[in-house]
Amino acid sequence: MYIEGISSFSAQTMDFALDVYFQQLWYDKRLAHNGSAPILIKDRKILNLMWHPDLYFANARHASFQEITDDNFLVWLYPDGKIWYDCRISMVVICAMDLRKYPLDSQTCELRILSYAYPESQLKLSWSEEIDPPIDQNPDIRMPDMHLRKIESGWCNGTYATGVWSCQTAVFKVDRQMTQHLMVCVCTVGAIDVWLGVCLAFAFGVMIEFTICHYAKNQEMRHTAPTSNLILDQTLSTLFGGSSSSNGETLKGSYPFIDEEDAERQLQRENSVEARLRIPAELNTDAAIKFMMNGGDTINQARLKNKQRSLRVNAKQALSWTRNLCNIRGRAVAIKIDERSRIAFPLTFLLFNFVYWTFYLYST
């Protein structure tokens, strides 16, 4: 037997594939002839008229003769009655694998050969002693998941309920390639994979561009926030001159964050103290004490309240101007990024289409 190919050791279906040249030799004295050379027989009808062993493969799931381009068989008829029969067979052989050490396992699979009709008393099978080894193999056999370590010939027990049958085996010893099962198989990238991948990349690119614009706008507002306090202080100083520093000092540097009611209460406390300290010089001691207990004259209190309301209104206006300025600057950066992206994305996609279709349509 010559093993042309072996493949597809499947742990799921417990089988493997074989492609063999199966050779049989027997003697039939009735077919001896006086010729000096052996006679070649290539007609299947003549073979069917001759007696030949009815061998079969007991553990083959299915098997078939190769018939392309012609029936792959031959018969040599020698002058002394020796008959040499050679045929090519493809089969799927059942193998009961032991997977307890998978994927570090080694398997021993057998191909069992028996006669279907003739018991051992009438037909006895044996491997040829003239050919060593009786089972040979193609040296170029390679498998991605298994390593063929050794092929041996042997015999098996052919005892069945109907009798004892002569049985021979071909034993295949294989080791599983561990790296094949530890590493993910790499599939070839096709044209559709490239197209879908690049289109998906462009979709993600648009989302990233939107995120960058939003981030740039927020960063611009954050960087200009400390400057807004300085602008507000300068605006208040311009509006109220030196007088704003005394009453507005409490709010300096923190206008965007202070609560309106807290600011009003703070100003009222400061104005009350200031009003009490402003005692007219012409009042005597008793009048001064009475003046401070009454909280100052009505004129000073009205003037301070008007100044307080004016300060609050102008502070709100200054804050509004500062925030609008920050929004304008941040929006300008985002618009600039968006305008450049509107040009870069279409041009890049057109360039990709040109390269893609040129490569896949016109390259050999």
C-alpha cells in the first residue's frame, strides 16, 4: 500500500481522509500462460470475469475508486499465474480518538482490511514480505493540524458472530500540532473586507472630528475664563473709577461664581459699616452716638443703595460680554477644524476609491 495523501483529522466527526494506492497480489494457476512477459489488463469487464479477493475496509465511513480521467486500476498477469492488482481509492476512515489530553494529544488510527465473503479458512491475508516496508508514503505529506509520526503494518482480530475472518491493519500514529490550536487561524483579507474596513474607518473619523471640535470649543472657554475676571474688573474700574474698588473689592476675581443674594448681603454689610463711620464733623458726642445707632442718615443710605444696584447691573453686563467673547473664540476654533475636515474627508475618500478600484479591477 502506498499512502498518497492523508488529511482532515477531525475531532468533531472522529475521522480522517486517505488517498491510497491499494495493491493486491495472489496466485491463480488457472491463469498461467506461456508468454515471456506479463499481460496488462485495463478492462474492468475482464477483471470482473476473473476471481479476485473481495476485500473491503471495515472502518471506512465511505470510499470510492478514482475514475478521472479513466478508471485508476491495472492488472498484471504473469506467466506463472501470479496476479498483481493495483487501484487508487479515496476514503474517509473512522478513528476513535482519545481527546483527554487535547490539544497535547497523540492519536493512533487504524485502517482495517478484511475479506467480505471468505473466512480465514478459505482466504488468509498478510502483508507482503517481498516489499519492505509493505506500507510506504509520500514524503511530501504535510498537515496543518497533525504531524504524521509513523505508519506501521499489523493484524487485527477478525472474529465475528458469523466466523473468523482474516484481518490486517495499517496503523497511523500522529501527533497534534499544538500551535495550530493555540493561535487563531488567519483568514485572507478580500476586497470586500478592505472596502468595509476603510468605510468604517471614515465613519469613526467623522465621529472623532466632531468630538475634537467640541473639545476645542470647551478648552477655549476654559483657558479664557481667568481672563474674563480681569476684563470684568477693568470694566468696573472704568465705569466707577476708584470708588468701585472699595465697594466692589469683595467681588473681585470671583464674579462668575458668587451668588447674587450673597453678594447683595455682603454689600449691605459693608455699606452699613461705611455709613456708620461717615459721621458729620458738626455733630457732638451724643448726636454722633445717636447717628451711629440709627445707621446713618437717610441720604447716605439711599446713595449707597443706588450705587449697589448700578454695580450689580453693570457686573451682569460685563459677565455677559465676557462669556460671549469666550463663546465666539471657541466657536471660531471649532469652525476652522470643521471647515478643513469638510475638504480633507472627501478628498481622502476619493483618493481611496481611485487606488482601490484601480488595484482590484486592473491589477493581475
